[in-house]
Amino acid sequence: MCAPIERLASLSKSVINVKGPDATKFLNGLITTRLLPNIVKKKQHTISASENRHVNLNDIIDINTNWGLMHEDIYDPEQRILIGRHGINSMFLNSKGRVITDCFLYAHPFHGQKGDVGDYLVEIDPAQEQTLMSLLKIHKLSARVKIKKCRDLFSYYLYEDSPEFDGWVDDVQARYFQSMDPEEALHDANRFIQSEELINKGFADHVVGLAFDNRIPNFGVKVVSDVAIEEPSQILSQLFTSKFDIGLVAEDNVTNRRFDNGVFETHDAVENTSLLPFDCNLDYTNGLSLEKGCYVGQELTIRTYNNGTIRKRIFPVTFHDLKLENGEYVTGASLESVTSLNELDREAITKLTVSPLNEESEEPAEPAEPAEPAESAPSPFGSSKTVRKRKSSAGKILAVRGQLGFALFNIEDVEKNSLYKTEVGGENILVEAKIPDWWPE
């Protein structure tokens, strides 16, 4: 068996810089994660002892400066809030609480001198760049911020699926990224760079953003640099490469891995697909703060969570050819129909009807012979035919990539039955939904 290979990939991303004295407050009103150092509770008596240790955040953080980012996990039983220079996962919503785009947000720069005013990098899919730029400019009004596209920045992704890499990421985060205030956070970021645990010191000045991808714990490391990388040794230290073999791979490898692990990104779906943050599992991927106060789209998001009315989620799915033999469905070895599915345009994929694999017969039982009805006068409105109720789809396929994909299902449906079917060109396809093992129970 071959040893795992550490993989480094260049990502096709757009980066937008938001900088100015009001940058923190401005972005806090637009994203789903917390930037302002306040604890918002409708009932003050519900503030727990673990939250109480954060009541002095207002004294620690000066939001008019380049202080960093808050890191919190709504599933953390200790409800810790850490301060760091490393990036976070987040989302922008519209006023109706629907998703515009997901993003990674970085404190800029990651290390060195922090600067005098708030300074952030917003990393998004290029297809959403113009939409997000328009949104930022609409909400700018009199805010003291400058917003610009960064054409000279490059995004990279580092990963390995091994216990050794998982342990390394755990160890590094424990030793360098547990800060409780901005000064300590900057000191620790500089200490991390100087240690050469990851970054080649000769390349360090080119690293302007860094994040640990904890959408799944220890899923990978993200780096934003101001120069393009041609060889892994350009950016990675000898200390790191002595522990892990390095190989450059295409971005497709990163995308395939996301699909395989069930990490959905909004650009996976066709443009203008209407999705809620909880559809996209944002609460599971460290992209949501429940007590940050007002932001665009906040009302529906928090009401949905507090009322416990999260009914649907996006599940990773696997597609198989499906044949009907002797009245029973069996999966075929051929992938012809799955190939046909991949050949459909993205819009057509979302319109496919998805139904449970083993549906109960919808034919009504044979009724008893009715008594001869009495004659009645003809209706003045003419005769009418019985209207057959249109059959609704049990789910919605959002993305297809080979045999892998994403589909939106009712949670209760998948918990009862994970096998569904759809049809392309007269051929049945099995749609197998999976509940990722990294989802909270």
C-alpha cells in the first residue's frame, strides 16, 4: 500500500479586500459569524458561567483597529471564544435569509505588523465576485471602508488524509492558536511563522492569509499569498517536508475530496438556487454565530434555529445504475445512465424528480360497487374531470460530479430511508444519500 501523499493545490478563487476604521462593524452586519465583541442575549439570566468569561471582550478588542478574528464553535460545550489571525468560514445572506455566497474571511495580514485599521480579505468563488462587490457597495453608505478586488493574490490548499497529518494540525492549533486577546494572537502568529512548522521562512513575507479548514475538523490548511507558487518547496519548510511527502495536484482533487466527504460549497449548485444557511449545513461547519446580534438575513436564521424547525439539509449522495429484474431493483455494474446524468446541464439536473426507491403503491384499493346514483340535473358549469394530484419530488439534486453529488432532502426522510431513484433518458438511477460521520449527533 502506498504511503499517503501530502497534497498542495492552487484554487480558483477571487479575493476582495475590505479595509478601513469601520471594516469590522461593516462586515459584522453582513456575515453570519461574529466580529463585534458583544454578547447578545434576549434573557440576561441565560448567560452561562462559560459565557461570563467573555464579558470583557469589549475592553480587550478595539474594533477600529486590525485586531484579528473571533473563533467559536456553537457545538463547543465550553462555548469558548478565541482570538486569532487565522481565517474563518462564513456566509453572506440576503434580506430574506437566503444564501448569497459562502466565503473564507482572513485577518490581513496574517503576521508581521497588524496595521492601524481593520483589514480583511474575503475569499469567494469567482462566479460570485460581481454579486458580492455589488452587495458590499450597496451597504457601504457612509462607512469608512475601502473595497477592492485583489487580482494579485493566490489561494492554495494543503491536505492529507492520514492520522499523522490530523495529529499535526491538532498539535499546531493547540500550541499556536489558542489566544484570548489580539496582542497575544499576533504574537502567536509571528511565533508560528518563525518556528517554520509549516511555512518556509524565506517565503513568509508573501503569506498574507492563513486558515485551518475546520469545516470538518482538521480538513486542511488554506494559504493566501501575493506570489504564485510553482513548487511546494517554495512555500513549505524543510521541517514540514521532512514529516510529509509533498505533491502538487490539480484543483479537481480538492473538489472531489469535498464531494466525497460531504462538504458543500454554494457554487456547487446552479446560480440563483434558493438555499438557507441550514440547508448548507453552515451550523455544522463552524460558519455561524447564534448570539452576535443583527446582520442581514439574521431574523429568519435565528428564528429557524431557536424554533427547532430545521427540516431540510444538503446530503452527499452517490449515484449507481439501477435495473429492474424480476420486479426488484438491483444496481448494475455499468455506469451508462450515470454518465448520461453527468451530461445533463446543471439547470436540468435540478429539475429531475427524485422518489423513494421502494415506494408504496399509489393505486387505491378497489372500491365496493356503489349504489345506483339518483338522477340529478346537469351542472350549469359543465362536466369536470377528476384532477390527478401532481406527484412532488422527494428531494432535489443540486450537483453531480461523476458518481458523487449533493442533494437537498427532508432530514426525517433520509433518517428513515437513504435510497432514492431518479430517471434520465428512460433509465433509472439509484440516488444513495449518506449522513456524514462528522455531523454532530
